[in-house]
Amino acid sequence: MIVILGPTASGKTALASRIAYEFNGEVISADSRQVYRGMSIGTGKDLSEYCINGKNIPYHLIDIVEPGYEYNIFEFQKDFLKAYNSILSRGKLPVLCGGSGMYLESVLKKYEMKEAEGLNEPGDEFSNKTDDELNALLLSLRTPHNTTDLIDRQRMIRAIRIGLARDKEETKNLFPEEIKPMVFGIGWDREVLRKRITARLKQRIEHGMIEEVKDLLDHGLTPEQLKFYGLEYRYITLYLQKKLDFNEMFRLLNIAIHQFAKRQMTWFRKMEKAGLIIHWISGETDLNEKISKVKAQF
């Protein structure tokens, strides 16, 4: 398996789809938000990049659940394995592509996880606990994977149930030993990446990202739900609620995405320190040169 990782706006999709084209492969997305239907612009699906020289490159784990559903890492692992085995059964090469560090790491480190029952049911057994008490209980079980686990009450309860399930029952490793990934990362000079992020944000707004968020609200998602689906949805929702004007929304969102990209790189460096070998490719090289570097290593 070839893995393509990198921060937001680094050009992962273009490289992964081209690798799949060159190596007779199919792409598996490792993005925690691209699983949702109707959230294409804000999550950066860039589906047009999966067509190369008139050939449609098959992709997996994109547009598989409805907005409002809380997709999780355990489900991702199972869905990844289904896609991975299906691709191999057709004699093709799996190409894992994404920037969600936890999703990537759950595959590359073969996280052992346990599915907890009743995750989305009301938290009656926790109803008498304050938010501070729930915070303390969650932190005693594990380090939250997402800071919103410590903000939203229902997410805290859900995360506690997962933690309790892991403590009570043995976890299982879903992954076969024969998965041997070769990992490539796209790296950019920080200032160049900042300019790419700002330019892409402007482009996405011009191509209807605000309208996409409005449509989701019109179809029943609440502002509270949308705020947890990523930075773009959070800040544009505040703009549509008239809590921010356009210029302030753009400024704050742009800063937040820059900070997010920095956190992504920190995560990838942490993975390297833990022993993962990442073959870094300069983002400033053209696509053909990137492909040549992958071919030389693979």
C-alpha cells in the first residue's frame, strides 16, 4: 500500500489519484469529514481530480454517511479494511490518502479498538453529573481524540462509553500483518503553504462554500451540529447567523486553517518520532517529478 499524507492544501488528492493512475490503483480516503454527503466544498473532496486523461480513478470512503451522523475511528477501521481487501481482490494497489492524523495512525499503527454499544443513545446514567464531572471522568479514561469531546455534553458521554467499553473488554486488532505501507508526505515551506491555504479558501468561497453550509442548515442540520464538522462549517455558520461579518469570518477562518495545518504537521512529526518512516517530497516540485520520486522509492 502507498500512503500519501500532508497538511491541508498540500496537494494530496492530486498526487494520490495520479499514483493510482500510474500504478493501476484505487484511492482510499483517510479524511474524517469527507465521509459525509453534501459536504464537498468545505471538506475539500476535489472529486474532479479523480479523473485523469479521461479515466475515472475509483475512490473509497467518500460520501458514505449522512451529515448529522457521528462517524468514528472504529467504523473507519472496518470500512478501510473492506475497501483495502476489495482493492486487493481486483489485483489493484491501495493508495491511502489523507490529512486526518488519527485516522491515518489508526491504520498505520494498527490501533486495537473496541466498538461500544449504545453510543448514540441518551446518557441517562450520566444525567446527574455536571459537565465538569463528565470532563474529569473522560480524562481519567483516556486522552480525548478531539477537543470537542470536552465541549459538547453528548460527545463527552459518547466518548466515556467508548472508554468504558475498552476498559471492560479486550480490544481486538482487525489488521492483517501483511499490510506493509510505504508512506510519502508532501511538505511545503510554511509561508508558501500559508499562501496556498488563503488562495484555496478564497476559491472555495467563490465556488459556493457559503451556499453549501446554508443548504445544510436548510435541510435540518442545526448550527450546533455544523460547528463540529470542521473549521469552515463553524465559521460560516457564525457568519450566516450574523454573529460575524464576512471580512471577520474570512480573517478568523483563514487564521484557524493555518493553525490547523501547523497541528497536522506536528502530528506527522510525532508519528515519525514514534518510528514511522515518511519519505518527504517537496510540494514545490511539479507533479511529474513527485511521481518519479514515488516510483524510485516504491
